[in-house]
Amino acid sequence: MRASKYRQGSGCKTSKLTDTALRNFKQKAAPYKASGRDGMYVTASTEGTIAFRYGYRLNGCREKRRLTEARPSAT
């Protein structure tokens, strides 16, 4: 089994990707992800970029797609 480059957990104790949980994503030293349900998960990079991803299986092969991403605003 290959080790993931993402550290599990976002500090959110629920299994839902709620608006509040997404707003509480903070920039950390290592990239991390939080899982929702039905293959949806969110990754946060060290630069603060939040990407929505979807993982699924098709014909026995694991696939994943990045749906969209949000970058921190430069203020």
C-alpha cells in the first residue's frame, strides 16, 4: 500500500463537508485532507489552496478527479 502525502484530519469531527468545516481549513506545514461521503473529499495544500476532489472506481481501476479549487485571496 502506498503512503499518502496527505495527513488525515482537518480538526473537523463530523463526516460531512459543511460550510463551517470548510471555512475552518487553515494553512498548515503539511498538506491534509478531509473526507465527506460517496467519494468526495477536500485537500488543503501548504500554500492554503483548497481543492475539491472526487474518487471513484471504474472497471476496477481507481480514478480521482479534481472538481475545483479555491486559492487564498491576496490582501
